[in-house]
Amino acid sequence: MANRHLARSVVLQVLFERDQNGNMGLDECIGRLADYGKEFGARESDMPFMKQLLQTAISKQKEIDEVIVRAAPEWPLEKISAIDRNILRLGLTELLYADRAQVPAKVAINEAIELAKSFGSTSSGRFVNGVLGAVYVELGEPGKDEGGTRKAAPQKTGKMPVEHLVGAVVYAREPDEVYLALVHDIFGHWTLSKGKLQPEEKHTDAVIRKVKEEIGLVVEVEDQLGENEYIANDSKATGGKKKRHATYFLARAAFADLALRKEGGLDDAQWFPLASVGDLNFYDDILPVVTRAINLLAQKSRK
């Protein structure tokens, strides 16, 4: 286990114990940090890092908990498992307050996900990824363009052909329950109805067209959820690569049977109650979009 990852594991043990034992004082927490450090075999040279991380997590807990509540309104803080709750606190401590030159945003998120996989349940990694991913987007995706390939050859990225896509989180209410209509691909992931934006076509018109073509629903587009970009293989493009820019929307439909058009690698489509969506296997770039949609639906239901 890498030293900094091990150090974060030690801090997590203290946060978890503090949560379970009525919020121990800082001095007692520092003492337990030393005990766990010895037990886990952490290096003495990592103690300043662990102390700083622990102290920040404790001093900023109120603000961090408020961020968790806003990022996951469908999950009351006390209903989140203790281990997931404290992994989120640890991850948000680094995401919000760490020196990004030392801990880039993506590192903070990835480290928290790895802790969730190691210490949480089978769904903890996806849950932590979804919440931290939503916060990351709200922060403006800091460090999104960092990476050796882009720095080494930015001119190649700029010359890539760009394919514009639209996608939608489709929901329905039946009668008081909220459902999401999702499609399943041959690689084992649940994902969103998505397709190419045609020349001169409006984004909202493209969403209406694509959802109708793919799963047979007539939708009303309500809100834009965000955008992302990724590099895809394309044998026809120069260099064999192209950039795909996807824009996602929230769209409402009547609760009706889905009629999947099995093409483009899709093999299933289903309605899922909102409460069960968190257990599904999503792509990493799709989960934050779904999380934002769930948060927005929760806000709508409170109005």
C-alpha cells in the first residue's frame, strides 16, 4: 500500500472511531492517530501529513457535512453508513481544503474511492464517486485538463475532429414514486440514452428525437445537467482518435413501456425506482450526471 494511501487509511480509522464514540476531543484524536499509525505501520515522516489532514477534517466537519447534504439530498447524513460518511468527510477535506499542488482534485477523489472499496460495502465506491463527482463538477472541475498526454502534445488534441452528442436522464412519476429510464450496453453498464447532434439541430430537439428513437418515449426537456468530453477511437480520423463532447439534460416522460431499439451495443432498457439506482453499474463519467439529476429531482420534489 502506497505511503500516502496508508496515511489516509490511518486518519479514516480515527474519524470513524470519533464518529462512533461521541466526537472525541482533538487531543484524544491525535493520540489515537499515533496508536493507529503504529498498528498500520505508517511512517513517522507521514505523521505531519496525517495530523494536518485529521485536524482539518475535524475543524471543518460542519461545513463538510453541509456539502454532503447538498450533494446527496436523497441520503440524510445519519442514514449514510458510518464508514461511507467518514470517507466522504476525508475526501472532501482534501478536495475542498488541500493544497492542489500537493493533492490534485482527481487524486483526492480517487483516493477516497479506493478507501471506499477497501473499507466499505460493494456499493460504497460508486456512492463515494457519485457524491464527490457532483461536488467536483460544482467546483468547476479543477484540474480537468491536467495530464501528461495533453501537456506533451496539445496540438494533437486541438486537431482532433469533434463529435457532438446529446444525452438525457429520463424520469417519470408513477404515481408518487420517481423512476429513471436507463439503457444497458453489452459491456455490462447501465447508461443514458445518447446520440449524435445533427447539423443545425438544437440540443433539446436532438434529445427528444434520440429518446424517441432509442426507447420509444416522448419527453419534455426540463434542465441541462452538464457536459463532458472524452477521447474515442476512430479509424477514419487523423491519428485514429476523435473527441466526443456530450451535453446532458433532464427530461420528463410518461411512465410507459420502453421499446428499446437494439443497436449501437445496447441490449436492454428498464425503469428503475430512484432508491435502487445507486446499486447499478455506471460508467465513471455517467455517474456524476445521474447524481446531479437525482439531486435536482429531490429539489423539485421539495417545492
